[in-house]
Amino acid sequence: MNFDYTYIILFGYIIFEPMTILTNLLIFIFSIYCFKSLAKINHPYSTSFSWFVLLVGISSCFGSLAHAVHYQSGKVFFDVVFYISNALSLVSIFFCFKSAYLYYTNDKINPHKKITYLVIAWVVGLLIFALIKNNFVIIKINAGIVLVYSIVSHYLVYRKTNDKGSVFVISGIGVSFLSIIVHSLKLSINEWFNYKDIAHVIIFFSLILIYKGVKLNAMKLKLLTK
């Protein structure tokens, strides 16, 4: 993890990278709203996506803790918090895949069991690999693959149905890839609003777009099942 040592003193404690913490918490707050909103629709497609966003939000909270504390509580504490953050992100990948798969196959209950078990096994394998090797690059690669799969799935359905919701989903995922560019090139405004903060804001807005699209699609699917 790259550190930018901006900090504030709060109740006698050093809080590193306060803006990064704030932007992470912004994602978390939205994830709760998204989870509650989509849960009301009560459709497997939207439910899977709501878990994806919620796990991303919880992961961002652990990320905030890692940024805030750094190594003040020791390397072991930091490594555990950092692993939990990345592990939650990895588990969220499964729900992102499941949501897209449900939408593409129009399966109202669950994806085919063999595919479900295969993806779960792959996620568990990646969790073990990350724990042993302490390397999270492969997690980011697999997250990218799943996001591309989601784009393709929604696009294929859009070609058949012309669903407006799919346009929002595809646009939102497309916007999310901008965060990778910003983070990789370290495009910053200043040290207090750096590339990590900008990337988090981009992710926040991309989640809003995707959420809107998933909600529209889910409501349409719900009507078709009545």
C-alpha cells in the first residue's frame, strides 16, 4: 500500500490520510443505502448486487482503518486489517459475478450449481493464495475480469431487450475503470486530495450509476415474474 503522510491529531491520536478515510466512508454509507434499497425489490439479481456493494463498502471501512493507523499499532495489526479489506473485496467479486450471471441467464433463483461451486472454489483459492503470499495483485486482476464479464453480460441482454438499466450498469462499470487510471498514474490535485481520494470519488459515482441500472433492471424482472 502506498502511503501519503498527511495527518491530523484527534483526541491525542495521529490519524493519517484523513481525506482518504472520508472518501472510503462515503462509499460505505452509500453501500448501506444501496443494500437496503435493493433488498426491498426482493429479486435474486438485485439481492446479489446489493451484497456486492455492501461488501465493497465494508471493505472500504477496513481500508480506512489501515490508512488511518498505518503501522502505529504494529505490522501484524496492519497486515490483518489490510488482508480483511482485500478478502472482503474478493468475496464481493462472487456476488458481482452472480448478479451478472443471473441477469444474463434470466435465472430467477440461482446460477447453475456447478458454476456457482466452481466460482466459490476459485474465490477460496485466491483467499488462501493471498494469505500465504501476501500478494493482492491477483485479486485486482480477477476483479477486473469479473467487471468485464458484467459489462459483456449486460450488453448482450441490452442488444436483445434494449433495457435502459443495462446502459447505466455498463456506463458505471466503464467509469470505475477510470479510477484504475487515476491510481496508476497517481493523478493528484494536492497532497490533501491525492490520487487515492480521486479514485474513491470516481468509484462512488460509478456505484451510483450501476445501482440505478440494477434497480431499473430488477424492477422490470420483478414485474415479468408476476
